[in-house]
Amino acid sequence: MVGIGIGPFNLSLAALAQPLTGLRTAFYERRPRFHWHPGLLLDGARVQVPFLADLVTLADPASDWSFLNYLRARDRLFPFYFAERFHIQRAEYDAYCRWVSENLPALHYGHQVDAVRWDPEHHVFEVVFTQLDADGEAQALGRVHTRNVVLGIGTEPHVPAPLRPLADAPGVPVVHAADYLEHRDTLLAAGHITVVGSGQSGAEVFLDLLRHRPAGGERLRWIGRTEAFAPMEYSKLGLEHFTPDYTRYFHALDEPVRDRLVAAQWQLHKGIDADTLAAIHDELYRRTLDGGWPDAVLTPGVRVRTAGRLATSQIELHVEHVQQGARTHLTTDAVVLATGYRERPLAPLLAALEPHLHRDGKERPRVDEQFRLALDASITATGCHIHVQNAERHTHGVGAPDLGLAAWRSATILNSITGTQAYPLPARTAFTTFGLEQKQPQIPPTRQLKALLVDGI
């Protein structure tokens, strides 16, 4: 098995694959080392899933690569125990993943995969890569042959079309939130700052800027397209949309229904953590204690139509309020684009396989229930497959980018590749029954529990 890209999802796959002695693996990543959203590792920012949603635990709680084992290796189990934290800080999750990445032998950083081809004579995929030096320059070419490929190339920052010319222009303080920390000092030196985007990243960036600006001199604006700065759906039954049960249900729906659902369920994954919203309100309220109001404008329901430079140092945003139908222009000195991420296109890597790929009505790759791309039978009949991670929201739903499903999806892929139950998976994971045609819940027999008790466990 060859994994392309080493983000959290393929790192999960590598960790769960490591003890499987019958499986040879190699993972390739063009970056020199693992780093998870470094531009957003703000002090106090938390991962929005519990620590149990690490790389392995929900598939193998006894794995050497669990978050708890990381804490033990760092002699931090008791401090974590007393901290009573169910949601860990983002920086701690990044450090945990780096610990795993530095100890797994099958990971190859500084390797840029250029193409995946099919070799019909030997019935294998050919993966072509370029080995990079410390400066990111090409050093050597290489290739490896494999029966299975797992694409985990992740997402890339999304810059809306009206703002691309400004974001690409040198010397203009228009940065994506993905690079926020790198440019924070420059942004804070600007007279007026506008944050565009009403999701979690926009909220965290706005809060961080607010905390670093003096009372009465905030000079901040926060705008976003959603009708409100809305909290994320975080009820317990709502969270069951991020279970294998819902993923299977969603996958079985008709394509038009799936597309409608993905658009309608934005608050399940694009809303803002309630604690972050509370922290913003608390900070704003604190600044009213002397009788004034902070110089901060928060306006939801606003979309940017066009943007340009005004004179040499300012930026002009032409905006529209969707509900009012009103248009105006806003002047600012710096812009942070908290406009989210988009899946990296698979086409550049799979160009040679294009004739063999099956697509849906919107020309997206078809992905089966085991996360395999739909390919011609001439390939799949040989037992060779290409799996995808976090490139299947259109077929598997809102859980595709969620860290909580990482271990389950990795285990599903490994079971598929090995043709065994390398990792037994639960038959039922939600109290909600999605749809009318569902199997009865499988309740484990009590005999097994009694046997364990007899053995003294």
C-alpha cells in the first residue's frame, strides 16, 4: 500500500497499518515534516472533537499510537488527568501527531508524488515521485509499484475569486487565515483590519486580534456570508451525523439528495464553537465598562462582490448585504480571509488514469462504501484499488473531514485492502435510526462479559 500525503488521515492509516505484519507500506509527503495548520495554532484554541478522536483509539484503543500513550511517553498522564480536559488544545494535537510521525518508519517526507499510472502488464499501480532537498528543490526521481494507493492529499486554503488578485499581489496585507500567525505582527500594525468569514477560523482570528488591540482603538470589522454568527450544532444527537451509521446511510442516498443535504448541513461543521462566541462577547462587553463601545463592527449576511486597492496602502471591498439587497464599499488597511478550505483536486495526480475513472452526474469521482474510487473492472478485477481520505464529502457526507471518523475510516480501508477483519468494527454507532430500512441493533452477548469476569478482568 502506498499513501500519498501525510496529514492526520493518512497518518492515522500509517499508525494502524504499522502492526499488520502482512502488509508492506510506504507514505510520501512533499513537506519536510508534519505540521498541522501551523497558522492557526493560537493560544487556547481547541480541537473541536474529544481527545478520544485521535489517530487510532476509536479503532484500536490498545494501539501504541494513542494520545494517552503519547502522554505516557512524555510523562504527562497525571497532569492531563488532573487537567480534566475532554477537548485538547490544537497545539497539543499537532505535537501528538508529530510524535507519531517521528516514530513511524514508513513515512517519507520531502517526496513529491507526481503521478499515479496503471501498469496493465504487471497489474500494479506505478507511483512516480520526486525527492526534494532541504530547500524544496528536485534532487532525484523515483518510482514505486503497489497494488493499493490511498490518496490523502488533503485540502488547500480557499480564496474567493473577487479577492484573488489582492491575495496574490506582493506587499498587500491580504492573507488567508491559514497563514495568520506568520503575518500577525504585520496585521496588528495596520490601522484598520477586516476579517472575512463567519466560521470557526474567522471567530478565532477576530478574537485574537481583539485581544491584541487597545480598548477604544480596536478598529476591527468582521463580516461573513451566513445570516448569523451561528453556533455549531453540538447536541449529542446532532453529533450522531458524524458516526459510521450516518455515513453508511448518506452513501446509500441518491446523488441529488446527498448534494442538497451537504449544502443544508453547514451548521454541523461550519458553525462556531459556543465557547468562542461567548469569549468574543465577553471581551467586547469588558470594553464597555467605562461607558464607551469598542470600535468593532460585526456584520453577518454580507458577501464581497469585488475588491481592489485604493491609492497605495488601502483596500476597498465592494459588498452586498444579502437580506437587505443593499450595496456599499468598505475601506480597510488589511484583510484576513477566513474563507475555509477546498479539497485538492485529484485530477493532476490521476491524469493518466482518467480513461479508467467513473464519475457521477457532476463529473466528480464515484467512491464506494469502502472509500475506493470507482475504476474500470479491468483494474479492480485484479484486486488493485485506489482509496481516498477526505475527498468524498459528496458521497459520504459531512463526516468526511471530521477527525472523529479518522480511525474508523482508516480501519475500513485496511480491512478492505487486507481482505480480513484486521480491525473489527462496530455494527451500530448511533441511537438515531437514519432511514426506514435499518438492521436491528446488534447487542453483544452477555456471555463474553461473564467469561472475562471469571478470568479476573
